Amino acid sequence: MIKDVVCTFCGNACDDIEFEGDYGRNLCPVGEAKFARKERIKTPMINGKEVSYDEAIEKAAEILKSSKRPLLYGWSSTVNEAIRLGVIIAEKLGGIYDQCSSVCHAPTTLAMIEQGIVGGTLGQAKNRADVVVFWGCNPVEAHPRHPTRYSVMARGFLTRGRSDRRVIVVDVRKTPTAYLATDFYMIKPNSDFAIFTALRSIVNGHEEAVPDRVGGLKKEELIELAKTLESAKYGLVFFGLGVTHTRGHERNVEAVIKLVQDLNKKTRYILQPMRGHFNVVGSGEVPAWEVGFEYAIDFSRGYARFSPGEFTAVEALIRGDCDAAMIVASDPVAHFPKKAVERLKKIPVIQIDPHPNLTTKIADVVIPTAIVGIEAEGTIYRMDGVPLRVKKIKDTNYPTDVEIMEKLLEKIVR
């Protein structure tokens, strides 16, 4: 029996998994699918031909060294130790470092730069929160154990579970999470900023400034919601891509940050973005403590520059700024816009990943690696920024991401 295993699927990074042989306890359906997945890249390849690891790494280093401005993208499904080496490689090459947040929670990062954030941990949600808000997110499907382990039904030191909590869900449609709610508010798409602003007006005592209807909600509903928020002894607002990817983007996040700041004048509140991949936070935290920025980092002038919309992967590819790409623990071909994928198909692409995906089909060099949290250990950051050590629970002949990065760096700087 192997206990206290960290699930390396979503940002929950549940650390109470137990394994006995191939059977895992406490896994949600998506976690089970992760640990049960059999399909993987079997051998390194160059242009579809099977080669040795040394040949593949040598070819990858050759591509990167001959590139004028390579893109190093992905990183959200690997460990911090590998990410750190990736940042160093990007700096040595004068390339661009970018990660998966540039197409999901980048607006959150921009808002935090402007406003800061009233943060906390999932442990505080479990042990203290009596009012829990899910705004523009659907944890029942995206983070299945979140409601039972950290929020809705979780029993804590100061809470007895669901009976002690008021659960509010705000979304543009009735998601599965809405069925867990005490109060569900269906709003119009692209109205988040207006609703946050109206709630701030009410919380600050300016109800008269609020129109009769905002974002599909009546003024009476907004007042009811504001009073519920104010009634919390300890409140927590979770928000997702329904906030960051609607009209307003980072301004939406700035508005909800300000709302939480206003609520803290009357009670205690924290704010938490619902992050996707198990180490997407680490893919931003590591470059932040290495060079000062989380994503969209350009090293072409010999020092780090941060410019979203210019150095983010999609925009850099569409403009044709990058003449090579190394994709680590990600699948941009499945998620990027068509024009960005067309550019990837025209330039040399190196893929470092355990599993085959659409990016594998266009990659010139494919390097398979050990699966993090199953065959490789390391450090990751949970969605709330808490660092966790993931375990190795079975042996493998595949090298780890860290070992591949170390060999690449050695060949690049020699």
C-alpha cells in the first residue's frame, strides 16, 4: 500500500490517494482515467523514424541552437524542477518562454499585477468558509472532488459540511454545480463586470446608483446576493474561465478582486481562481521567481521582457516571430487557433511528452518521458499556491522531464 499519493490531473492535486498494486483509492473519474491511461509514445522519433534518446536529444539541441528565436511552450503538466531548466534554456537561446495560462487564466495574472489578490488556501475553504461562491466555473465536472474535499460538503475544524454552508453559483447556464447551490443566479453572457460593479455599489451603501436590472438580474436579486455575501463569517469566491474569457477579461477579474476587498471591510473573504492542470500554477510561479514574470517572456535582447499579446505563444506564432518550437507537456495543436497551428506546421517542432496527441503528428522530434506523479517525482504547486511533493509509485525505463532538460541544457551551452 502506497499512501498520500498526489493526483496529477487537475489543480486540486488531491494528496490523499492510496495505491495497492494498480488499484487506486480516492480517485475521481478523471483521476482514474489519468492513472489508467495506457496509450503512450513508445520510442523517440525524428521525422517519424524511431531513434535512440541520444540521437533525439542531439537533434533537438541542434534545432534549438540554430534557431534565431525559438518558442518554449507548455509546462503545466510537469514538475517545477523541469520548468526551472526550461526557463534557463529559453534565456540561453534568446527565445520566448510561454505557458498554458496565456490561453486561459492570463487575465487573472494581469489583474493580480494591477490589484493584488486577497488570497488563501483550500484548507481555509474547508475549515472556515460558511459562504462559498462559484462564479463562472463548474467544479463538479472540471474538478470533481473539489465540492467534497474542499468546499461544498467538506467537513472542517469550524464547519460541519453542507449544513453549515450557503453555496452560491453564478453562471450563464445551469451547470451540474448549480444543482449543489443554495442560491443559483443565471446571468447574461458578458455581463460579469457590470454585475460586480453593481454589487460593489450595494456593498458600499450606494443602492440608489444601481439600475432596475443588471446582466439579467433584477435589482432586488442583486441586493439579496450582496446581503448574503455580507452575512458570511468567512467567505470564499471561486472563479473560472467564465470570468476571464468573457467581455472585459482582466477587467472582470479586477472587478471581483475589488468586490472581495470591499467585502473585507465588513467581514472576511478570500478569492481563488479555479486552475486547470495540476501544475499550471507552477508554470507561472517558477519563471516569476527566476526572472520576474509568469508568461509571455522574451529573452531575445539578453534579458527578460514581459509583453502579453506580443510574446504570448499564439500571437508570436501568428506573426511568424518564431522559427522553431519546443512543446513540453502540452498539446497546442489541439487548442490553438488555426493560424497558429499552421505556423507550427511550417517550423521545426520538438515535442517532449509521455502521451501521443495532435502535436505528435506535426512534431519533427518526439521525445517520450516518464509520467509525472506515477513514474517520476518532483515538486508542484496546487491551485492555491501550496507546494506539494509528487511521488514516484512505479519504475520505468523512460527518462524524466528533468533528465531530458538537463541533457538539452548541457548540449546547448557546450
